[in-house]
Amino acid sequence: MENSAAVQHLESKLHERAVNTTRHLAAFAIQDTPKPLPESLFSSALGLMIYPKITETLQGKDSGLKIQALSVCIELLHKQENHVHAIQNGVLTELVLSLDDNNVSVSRLASQAIMFLSRSRYGREYILRAELLDRLTALVTPPETPAAPEAKIVASPLNTEQKEFSHPDLEKAQARTHMHCAFLHLADTPSGCAALLKFGLEEKLASCLEAEPFDHVKAPLVEVLLHLLRRPIVGPSSLRSRLVTTLIASIGERTCEATNIACCKLIAQLALTLDGKAECVKLGAVPPLILLAENQAFPLVQAQAANALGNITVNQSGKEQCVELQGVKRLLALVLDEKTSGRVLSPVLHLLTNICEVPSARAEAAAVMSDNASALRIMKLTGKEEAPAPASESQPVKPLSFAHLDKEAELIQHAALLFLEQIRWKP
């Protein structure tokens, strides 16, 4: 009854004001209407009234009105209770058709609205059931001509705020970002992930990643691939080779932080199998990952690069390549530097433990540790202040109680103990 009363109230007021455009309708209904009823009821009532108008506007040819309608639609879709009304009134169908609009602003706003719809269970189920993936995938293919480098933006890939764009390529790039975020929401459930894999989305996204000129678009794209490739690729795979090659080309100091993090995560995932580790070494993933692990300006990137290297160096060829690149000295410098972030220390120490299985690396690490300052720094990380025991007196790592420590400190202490045990070990 309350909902019905809200609708009647709005209809009567709108009739009095003779409001006839979507923008004015929304502005009046949201701002000018007195609110004796809960805000949620007004949002629901507005949705019941305005979605048929939005559908009608999107079917027209006036780009200005379409932009107004889509802006209102996005505002309403912030609340998931409005998603059902939007889909039942045919808004999703019109949004998909608007993706091909000649006006890039219309296409961008339509992709943003679809991204919001994909956040709710009802929206995800309808998108998958309606077999709209072909139409949605067509939008994420980058243009054949790369965008001008000076037009590149470094915005957060998941930022949903509306912006003014001066370059059409930027609007198209933002539309692709929205669609990748929508795929990410779809892949977040087992049924959605299975449907996307059945559709073959991972192959299509691999091609998109190769052609994508904007760094900030790559981050959500790689996150989708992370969800789709949860199960390790076993045996030789052209897809894995393509991805590793593209990911290596995508990471670096000039790449935005979110993209570096996502790419390192995917390399780590692809390196879970023996074939994947060997392929990462063969294709040259180790040198750029060590460079990222050394860059202290971005601790999150450092940690993910060290994790990826940790997976790769389980393989003997990975260890040997790290030794050739003076990885022991470079990574120990990070551990011994007190400015290094705590979240970086644990993965770097585990990585050093892997590399020091090579006798020459173990000897190199032991030589560095012969310095008292270095030895005391490592012992401090283990929670002990006394000097380390000589190599001949090495004892197995004993279980310790970490109940008084937080999780990060516990991980660092355990990793430091394993590293000490590794460099003291003698065959």
C-alpha cells in the first residue's frame, strides 16, 4: 500500500508540473518531492514510473535524451532492488543495443549501467540466460588503431564515477573497462564462471589483452582471466604461452600499479604447474619480475612479483636463472633494508629459500650473512636477538608459538627461520 501511495503521489505531482523529459522527471522526483515515506520506497516508486520512460527514450534517436536517460538509469541502479524493475521493463535489452550507438558517450553510459546490473544475482542470471555474451564481448575488442599515448589516463580501473572525456578513445576505453568489470561480476559465481568458460571467453580476452593500448583497462581484464583460469592449465598450451608473453610485455615501472598487481597474480597462477614454470622461464618472466620486486615505491606490486617468482623458482631452471641475474644479492638487499614493507618480507624470504637450494646461491647468501649486521637483521626477523649458530651446529626448525603475534609478523618469523635453516644446511 505504501508503495502504491508513493507512486500515486509522484504521478500527481508530476502531472501538475507537466514534466516531460527524463532529466527533469528524475530531478523533480528525487529532490523536490517531500519525503513522508522511507527513502527506499521513493527509489522503488521512481523505478516503477521511470523505467518505461527510459526504455522509450533509448529506443529513440535523440542522443542528448539518451544520455539523460542513461544517467538517471545509473543513478537508480546503485540500489539492487531496482534491478528487477529495470529488467522487467526491457531496459537491459535497450542497454545492450545502445552499446553499438554511434555516440561514444551513449555507449559508455550503457556499459556502465550493464556493469551495475551484473552486480545483483537477478541481473547476472538474466544476462547469462538471455545469451547476451556475444553482444557484450563485441564491445571489449580494442580498436585496430591504438589510442594516442598522450591521451592515456591513469585512473582506478574499478572507479565508477562519471567523468568528462576530451578524447573519444578514452570513452571507448572506459566502456571496455565497464564491460570487463561486468564479466568479473559474472565470473564471481561458479555457475557464471562455467558459463563464461563454455562460451570460450578466456580465448577472446587473451586476444583483447594483446591488443589493448590502455594500461588501466588491462587490470580488470586480467582479473577476469584470473577467475576463469582458477583450474591450472595442464600440459602444453598455446593460450598459456600467449598470456605469459603478453603479461611480460605489460608489466614494468611505467605500468599502473593495479595492472602490475593483476599481471603478477596471473603469472603466479599460470606458474602453478611444471609446464607453466618452465614456460615462464623460457619466455623471460624472471628479469622483469625481479625488477618489480626491487621497486620499493609499490609494496603491493613487490609482494605479488615475489609470489610469482616463488612459484617459478620451484623449478630448477627458475632458480638457476635467478642466480645468473644476481638475484640472491639483490633480494637480500631488500630483506636487510629496514625500510622494506613487512608485507614484502615474507614472500621475498620464501623466494630466497627456494633459490638457495642451488649450492652457489647458498654459498653467496652465507657470505652475506657472515657480516654481523646482516646476521643480526635476519635474527631480529626471527624474533631472536642472539647471534646465529655456526653451520655445523645447525638444528631443524622447531615449532614455535606465535599466539602473541599478528598474522604478518608470524609469517615473517616463519619465513626467516626457514631461510636460515636453508643457508646453514650442508649436504
